[in-house]
Amino acid sequence: MQKNIKLNMSRRIRRTPFTNKVEECGVSDFTVVNHMLLPKGFNNSIEEDYWHLSEHVQIWDVSCQRQVQITGPDSQKLVQLMTPRSLENMETGKCFYIPIIDENAGMINDPVLLKLDDDMFWISIADSDILLWAKGLALGSNFDVKIIEPDVYPLAVQGPKSEALMVEIFGQDIKKIKFFNFKIFDFQGTKQIIARSGYSKEDGFEIYFKGHEDYFDSIQLGEQLWNAIWETGKNFNILPGCPNLIDRIEAGLMSYGNDFTKENNPLECNLDKYCNPKETHNFIGKDALRKIQSEGIKQKMRGIIFDGKPCAPTGKPLPIFSQNNDKIGQIASGIYSPRIKKNIGLSMILKDHWETGQNVIVQNIDGSKHEGIITTLPFPK
Amino acid sequence: MQKNIKLNMSRRIRRTPFTNKVEECGVSDFTVVNHMLLPKGFNNSIEEDYWHLSEHVQIWDVSCQRQVQITGPDSQKLVQLMTPRSLENMETGKCFYIPIIDENAGMINDPVLLKLDDDMFWISIADSDILLWAKGLALGSNFDVKIIEPDVYPLAVQGPKSEALMVEIFGQDIKKIKFFNFKIFDFQGTKQIIARSGYSKEDGFEIYFKGHEDYFDSIQLGEQLWNAIWETGKNFNILPGCPNLIDRIEAGLMSYGNDFTKENNPLECNLDKYCNPKETHNFIGKDALRKIQSEGIKQKMRGIIFDGKPCAPTGKPLPIFSQNNDKIGQIASGIYSPRIKKNIGLSMILKDHWETGQNVIVQNIDGSKHEGIITTLPFPK
């Protein structure tokens, strides 16, 4: 088991407008994403949290999903340069999941893009400084854009009861938000963007909470928002939560830096459908991606179900072997699924072994080796 | 006091070739820098660690000081574009501390630059993805460079006995390395870059440990290097350590993200001497920096000595007030100095209050207010 290692607190690991509330709720674990605290555990086990999320509703401080705001005449041009996914038909009010790749077609982020207007975008990022990437590209290319990290702190409401809860606070119009769309709602005289989205396989919403100019006023408003959800949520059996590892792996939701890195291309990550650009669509990494497409990929992201004692993440990947004992992949974070009643994980698997139903061998944390089987993503229901 | 919050481990928070050794040594705290583990505490208090560092020698895993390697014909041109400090007279074998600023002259990193050759540089970074910044700039500008994060993991040997220890392992030539210079040494048939530098006010070295192609072989070689230093170090009373907050604040060594951020310009950080470019030297942020230089700055980094019960960092800044109770700054991390026998901290202080000897009021963690005084940096001996 993992020893209890303390996270050393400093201003560099930024608090959020909700950190006080998260602490009041008895947070036990944090991680760090985009130089900001992300709660990773409260008083329940991951398993208890998993069942609760699948039945009720939770409030998550996901402020670490920082926004890169791009405005100005060249904003669409810049965003389009950053991803192989076409934005041609993207309308205002839409959220697009986009791979961002470098000149080698290596993944450098997999954010959600929000179109606020024809010349205004938010990129809601995973754990890498896309602010610097976007600014570097724009400066080098002399694009007429302004790029900032606005004071926006996403707060997620996730679980099957989230719609009913949100309706009580924001009204019936909440129901009109379709998956991966957003609308603007009023909260105490402020305009707040609310999207139907979230890092779970349940229904849910993300409030892109924007505070006041003054950070201390923002904390106050943020805590009012938290309290409103919390108080209303009591009728829905609300609990504080965070992205749940069992839930996200079952859903096949990848985590940048864990399941894939800049060493991986989007085709390896099963993002083929965002990699068929028109001739006229230029983007960073286009030549490299074409080359990979013509030569074919060598490994691909797959689900693995495996035996052995229930495993928990340690930060040390679990190696995967073929029947001939050749290494064919590694699971960044294996976890026991109480629904599937086996261990599960995500892994890049070499070509000759990636077909669904193939047998593999997974080495557990304790060094013991166990039968595993390649499965579809999301995991079978 | 800070509650014990666990750091949730995952592959995204990268381990280093030395993490196993650090764990064997009983690490109790980690932080995260550049998506990598940085040890922040072992079995001693910060105070005990401070006295030990000032008298003996310590081994620090500072692998999180990631390198951005820039090679190719345009490498000097690119690096020069990234900083207001002139590299005109920089020779191979030198380390330069350089501010890196954005188009608004905001600090986005304060790394140490190593010149390995006329067309090869390492930027040894603080906590932001300068890899993405450099690559974005280079791609936008069509520069002929290659930019990667090489498999280099700095290991620091710090303290007054570090030279004697290093001589026993690497030979008398260690003595010839001057401060902020590096030379190449052999270790078990591999070439290793060793610089006289480190994030403390004591003498010390940083070994830019480069492993083998295979990461597992690198861990093995890394552990051999750690063991060699550890075994030899026993004669010098060696302990495992990490950047010490008391030592670095006394030395006036700033921490990016803590004491200053992208909201600050280099003049506010007392880096004026690196901000006097020639007419012919172009760099990102030049116009913005000129404007700030002509208008003058509104705040400046200062040392503060203040009364009250011994304070320890919590991640929550301590506000600083004038005698009229106006807010004039904040201390990101205040700490008790057993040498000065008062609390100390670093802070941006507004213009009318930044003169040495001026009196201010600091609000401690518990809310109590105390007398403080502005002091020079480094702190007086």
C-alpha cells in the first residue's frame, strides 16, 4: 500500500475559491493539476464514492481545469492551427473535445474547447501550460489575438440527480442544455456559463464560475455558489467528490499524463475521428500525422480486465506481457471495479496484441502475475 | 497548523530515477514541480534541516528542474529571443540565470541556462512548461531548431562539505569548477555534466544526471550515483534534503509561482541588471519592458523581518499593511529564522513603503498583527 505522503502547501500550488469549502468537507487527498489543487479524496473509499456517484449527486472543485481565453480577429485561425479537429461547423454555445498536438503529432493536451463567440474561445485544459503554447505560436506567427488565463474556476455537479438539483437553483432552462453544449445563467446578479459535461460517465454539469475583479470577493461569491448547491443538494443526498478513478476508467475517459503523454499520437488514443482534416485545414503536426496515418500505428489505447488481488494506484505503472513474456504495454493506474468484480485499467497495447478478447499477463503491484483480457472502451456494461 | 493532506500518487506526477532512494530515506512530504515529484521533507524539522545544511552536506533529488534542450542552427537566436539578458558573451561551460518574459514583460520562468555548445543549450526550468513556450515560438517563427525534454535528472549536493565529498568521487578537478560554471566528468563510463550551483546559499554542485536510453537502466545508474554519494557522504555527516525554506529566503532566492508570477515583471524582481539590452537585441516583451522602465515600477521584491509567534508556510499568503492599515503587499511563505530569531519572508512591496528600514504590519496565520521591517536582500548576516 501507498505510504501516507504529505503534500507540502505553497502559494505555487494554487488554492481555488472553493478550497475553504473543500477543507471544511474534510478533504483527505489532493493532487496538483495546472499548478492548482485538485481534491482527490474525502472520507469515503474510492469504491464507496463510485457507488454514490452512480446513484446520487456530487459537487467537485475542478478549478484546475484552467481556461485559456483567446480573443481577437485571429482567434479562430489560431485555435484551428492547434488541432486536427475541424472547427468549421462549430457554433457558439458548443463544447468540442479536441486533441492538441505538437509538430511531431505528439499529444500535448486533450482539452474541451468552448466557443463563446466568433472571436472568443475558452480552452478548458488538462495538465500542461497551453497558455504558453498558444502565446508562443501566436507571437511567432504575428497573429492578432489576446491570450489570457481568466479568473474562471469550474465547479462540477455530477451524478444522475444533478439535473434535478440544478433546476432548483437555476430554473427549468437547465433541462434545455444538451450534452456538450452550454448556456448562460444568472447567479446573484452575475452571468455564469453552465455546460452539460464533466469527467464522469454520469449526467452532469460544469459551472464555469467567474468571480469578481477582486479575488477575495470571488471567494465570497464562490462560497455562496457552493453553499447554494450544497444546501439544495441535501435533498438529493449530495456529497463532496472528485473525478472517480473507477468510473472514469470504466467510461474509457483518458487522463493526460497518466494514460497518454506527448510520446503518443491521437491515433494511438483512438481519436481518429478528429484526425481527418480537409486539404485546406492547416495545423501544427499535419505532416507528421499524415506520415503516421500512412505508415500505421504500432500501439493503441485499450481496456484491460485482469485478475489478482484488488489493486489501487501507486504512481508506478503495472507492466503487461504477452503469453511469450514480451512486454507489450503498461497500465498507468489499475483499480478494482466493484461492478465488473475484477481489476481494470487503460493501456497502450502493441499491435499484435490489441484485438478485443486477446489474453495478456498483467504484473500486479506486489509483483505477482495474472491473466488479463483486452476489452472494448468504454468497458462492457 | 496545516492538516496532514495526502498527495495522491499517479503516473502524471512523475517519479524520478532517485524516487526509490528518497522513499528509502523516509521522505515525509512532496510537492509537485514541472509534473514531477520534489521531496520537501524527511525526518527532521525545517529548522534542524537548516542547521545541518549550513554545517555539513546534503543530497537533493531536484530532477524536477527539467531541461529544455534546444539544438540546431537557430538555437542561440531562439534563446536570445526568450530573454532580455544578453547572451553575446556567453561561453560554452557557463550557466546564466535568465529571466524569461512574455509579451507583457511578465515573468513566465526564471531558469538557469547552460551553454553546452554554440548550437546547443539546456534551460533548467522553474515550474512552467517552457518546452511548450519555446516550441510554440520556434514553430511560429519558422526557426531551424529541435526542442526536446531530454532524460536528464539533476541531483544536487549542497552544503559546505560538498566539495570535499565530490572530490572523493570525481577527483580533484571538481575544485576547478567555478560558481555557475560546469565541466564534464566520468561516472561508470558515462559522461555527466556537473555545475557548481544550487538552490541554497551554501557551496554546492548540481549533477545533471543523464541516464541510459532505457529508463529502467537509468534508474539503476541513478541509484548507483546516489549510493556513491551516500556512502562517501557518511564521512561528511550527509543527510537527505531538499531546498530549505529558511535558507533560501535568507539568501533572497526567489521561487517562481510563490514569490512572483506572470503578473510580475523582472524589474519588480530586482533583475534590472539583466534588463539593459542593446538596440540590436530583440526579444519578446521588449516594448512592454521599455514602457515599464520609462514609467517606473509600482512595487518591488523586498525582505521583511517580523514579530509574532514562529510561523510556518500554509499556502495562504500573509497580508502586509502600512501604518495607516492600507494593504501594501503579501508574504507568500513566511518562516521563522532561528539565526535572525524572528520571522522572515519575501514580498512585493508598494513603492512608498519599500525603503530599507521602513516599518510595516504583518498579519500572521492566526490573524494577529505584528510589527515588521523592510530589509535588504539577501537578509543581513
